[in-house]
Amino acid sequence: MDTGTHVVMGIALGGLATGIDPGIASSSPAVIGIMAATIIGSQIPDVDTVLKLKNNADYIRNHRGVTHSLPMLFIWPLLISTILYFIFPQATFIHLLLWSFIAVALHIFVDIFNAYGTQAIRPFKDTWVAFGFINTFDWFIFGSHVVAIILWLLGTPAGPTFFTLYAILALYYVARAVTQQMIKRAVQHLIPDAEEIIVASTIHFFQWRVAVTTKDHYYVGRAFKRNISIYEKFDRLPVPDNELIRAAKQDKNLAAFVSFSKVYNWRIEEKLDATYVTFTDLRYRSNGHYPFVAVVRLDDNLKILSSYTGWIFSDEKLQKKLVPVAL
């Protein structure tokens, strides 16, 4: 989920703690300590976002990786509760540990329902777990948390307020999962030879992104409710095993893209300044454009001149990323 949603989740969890945990309800410092534990716990797995300041390749390869893994489910709460215990000893270590653990676990758990996913079962497997039926930012999830928090601040009992919130959200998650499966069945009926069907949510409640892989083609489209629209069809061509591609694959940006993207096409363009190898992710079509790409520029001797991976919405911006000084 996005940062804002994780913040309101942490506040709601802290509010629930103050209402049902008798060990902290009578102490103001303890309440502050537990609130800090749940808010920090709801944020700390995303500490790897700092990798974006380094480069996109490291960010793509590592975001929601080790920081969302099984060992961190225990390491993060231990770290948070140890630090906060010295500041808020009235909360007691066991209470800080318990509620920070719940906050971290909730963060990791809800992230697996996004299209991006997490490596939640690492170190047993490096597989990315991504169900894709909840958007990274979901208006209903964020808004319902805000409403529940406001009601709690206005005086409604914390326990009933937040348990009602979680019950409603549980039903919402089930409804989204069922809707996704209905769309997948509709896509399978439309494209019977589909080998893989990716149906991912968008910020719009009734709209879903659709990417289909068959033996010979890729299909890209949208679903509105249960109505499927296929916008484009691409030949599924194997990436050639030649010197140019092997040289391009040595680039960390392209390597990061390939490690992350599930459905992509490629092209080679020879221009005056260099040869461009471009890989395009087909899952994120937006207004007729595919913004998530990896591009490598190579000279005639197959030396990498520059490269980029990330979200690009115009050729001008891409050229600035690849060639800082205009040609």
C-alpha cells in the first residue's frame, strides 16, 4: 500500500490497542508509546524506499524484498520495541513488542494483495507474492480508516469502532478477490488459449488492467466490471541470443527490469547516436502508452553508453534520462 494508507492503518491499530489492552489504557505515556509502536511498525518495512535515492535499478530489485521477508517480521518489532521501551517504559516491553509485531505483520500482509507484491516467504523462496486485486492506493481502504479514526476521536468506543472497520474491510477484500476471479474467467472465455492471465486493480473501483500471455501472442486490455476490452495484440517473440542483447543484459537497469517484469516486449533501434535496446512492460498501459521501460544505449563496439529503467511518459523525458546533454 501507499505511505498514507500505512499511516492511517498504524493510527487505527494504535487506537484499537488503547481500547482493548488493559495494560496501557490507564497510562498516557504508555498510550503514546503504543501509538508510536504501531505507527512506526506500519511504516518501517518500507525503509528500503530510500534506495530510490540511489537508482531505480536497486529500488526495483530490492523494494519490498528483504525488508518484507519472514525474518523481518520478528526483527523489526524487536528493534522498535527495544528503542521505544527506553523512551516509554510505562508501556512495558511486552506490550510494545506485541503491538509493533501486529503493525509490521499487517503491513507485510496487506502488501501481498497489490500487483507489485512482496517477497513475504523469503528466505524459503525469493518468489514475489502478488495477488493484484487491491490497488497500491485504494480510496475505500484509506477512506474507511479515516472515517473510523474520526469516529474514535469523537468518542466512539475504540474496540467496536475498529473491529467493525476490520470486518468491513475483510468483506471488501473478499469481494475484490471474487471480482478478479470473475474477470479472469471472462478473459479465459474470450481468449481460450491463454497461458497466463494477469488481472490487476486500478485506482478506479470498476476498472482493471488485463495482460494475457498465449503461446504466440501478448494481449493487453481493460476490464470494466465484467466487460473485457482488448486494446492491443503483440507477437510473442523470443529475445534473441546475440552479442548485442548479451551486452545489453549486462546493464543493471535492464537486469532489474527483467527480474521484475512478467510480460514485456522488446525492440532494437539503430539511430545516429547509438543502438537502443528497449524492453517495455505491457502490464501498465495508460492512455495508449506503456510507461514502464528499460532502455540501454550501446555504441558500435557494444559498449554501454547509458541506460535507464523506470516510468517514462514522454520521449523527451527519456532522452534527458539517457543523454543529459542534448545531442
